[in-house]
Amino acid sequence: MSRAVVIGAGIGGLAAGVALQRRGWDVTVLERAPKLEPVGAGLAVAPNALRALDTLGLGARLRELSALQGAAGIQRPDGGWITRTDADRAAARYGEPVIVVHRATLVEVLTEGLAPGTLGLGRPAEDVDPATGQVVTADGPLTADLVVAADGLRSSVRAKLFPDHPGPVYTGVTSWRIVVDHPGGTLVPAETWGAGKVFGVATLGDGRVYAYATAPAPADDRADDELAEMLRHFGDWHEPIPSLIRSASSVTRTDIRCLDEPLPAFHSGRVALLGDAAHAMTPNLGQGACQAVEDAVVLARYAEDLARYTAERLGRTSSVMQASRRIGRMAGLNHPVAEWVRNTGMSLAGKLGPDLVLRQMDPVLSWRPPAG
């Protein structure tokens, strides 16, 4: 039986473990943390990721959760609509809904998909030899036919395999994320754009509300009271934005970093890179976790032909990275004339063809897993 060692028990690493086990591999997943904490906030599971999860036998679990329904879109800080879309229309177009869940929920679903004894918590990988597949750990070396490096944005394995790559860069934008109780009534899933800032709202599958916000800021800048800082930026925006912030008991702040330059390959020797380690992207398309799940399914299909894995994934993820970065720059426009031109163009496009925005997402959301 072929043996795989997966480094990192995030979304991508767990999905890779499940995918490889379903193809008969003996898998060990190494995770530095002593336990999987319910950290993070919401994430979108889009149609492309749902199809990938179907190949792991886990799609049905996610579909049991609530999906985006009815109107959605982009608003101005005064509450007026820039453009509106229909989530039901999108689900009909792609044959699947977009489901928004807490990150911990998806981690739980993926963890339950692993065979007992697969996950090694509190076991960091200290070094990797791509030529031999040897992974050094504190309790001895492991040798594998395949090593999956799913060790995140600041991947030490990526740095070793591709030392000339510049690595992650700061986008100039920081983010805040909160999860709060639903305030009642109708809550429209939407993003609000204004003055270089963004505030987004969505209802999670468990009924709570996930809200996220971004604004320009110096790297590593922090406030003594991050909820007060959110109110400083967004307190005069339309409801329910100020009320949601005031109802939060805690907030997670993270500077947004990404890989601006694609890697030359997603593999070297017996090592394959996956998820943020391979293609960390901005959150503007909501595709970070989705692309990691796609990686896992494709890697399991071509685990014995890593050049094919790179060929299948490098071009696709590079285009998604670039598209997400473009949307981030467009949302971050901070000049009245530029904002007016952007808003007017988006509004006209929505009125001329309700499917125009959806067609632009076709290359991302229409993806299907490889056969075989």
C-alpha cells in the first residue's frame, strides 16, 4: 500500500487525507497544534467545492445546511444598491447552491471523514526531503511515497522547495471577522463598498450571522479595541452594519496577504504543495477553501503523476488568484470619481443582463472534478 504524509490539518490537508484514503492510500496527517480549535469564522462552499466534496462522500453533509437564497448583491454605505443578483438563479445555473458555514463546521465534517488514527495532533513536521519523501518529526522520521505540504500561507516547505520565490505579500488591506446571533427579521446577504472599504454579511448554516470587513491599514497595525475600530470605520454605514458590530463579543483581525506571483510548479520530487501553501489568494472571490478542496481531489487522482497535478492546478489557481486580486482592487477604489464610474458601470451591467455577472463566474463555479 502506498503511503502519504500530509503536513497540516487545515481544510486542504484534511481534504487531501480523506481523498487519498478513499483511493487506498495509507495516510498520516501531521498537525502542529495539540487540538483542532474552532477558530476562524465563515467561509463559502461554492458549487465547484461541493462537487469536489461529493467525490469524498461529504457533499450531502454540507447540503443539509442552509444555502444562500433570494436577493443578494453589492450596496453603497447609504444602503442603496449598486447591483443585485439572485442566489436562486445562480443555484439553478450551476446546479448547486453556495453554502456559507463556519470554518469549524467544515473542519469537523472533513475530520469525521478520516479513518480513525489518521490525525496526529501536536506532531509538527520539522523538515522534509523531497528526494526521498522523508519527513522529520520529534518522535522520529517518516518516509512516504507522497508528502502533501498543506502548511499554509507561510509554508516552510514552499520556502524550501522554491527559495527564490518572494512568498506572501501584504495587500495593504486588513480584515475583521465576527460571528453573532441573528438579529431577527430579513437579513439580505450582501457586501457594501465605499471609500476603499468593504463590509459583508451572510447567514451561516447554523443560523448565526457571519460578518467581515476590510479597510486599508499599515501592516501589523492593531487597535486596543478592535470592535471600536470597526465602528470607527463602519459605524455610520447603513443598518444592520453598526448593530451587528455592537452585538459582537469578539473579533478576529487579520492582515490580508497573498502570493502575488504564481509558483513555477506545485511539486518537487515526492512533495506536492496544496491550498494556501501553493496559491494563497485574497478572500474577494470566496475561493480560498474551495480551491484547496479542488486541489485535494485532483492530487488524489494524480498522486502518482505529480507533473500532471501541477499541470491541472497551476493554471487554474493562478487565474482564480488574479481574478480575486482584481475584485479586491476594484472594491478598494477610494476616489469619488473612480467609485462613481465603477458603481455606474456595475449598475448598468446588472440592468442590461441579469446573467452577466453570473457568466463572469462560469470559469470558477462550473469546474468539475476529473473523472476516474
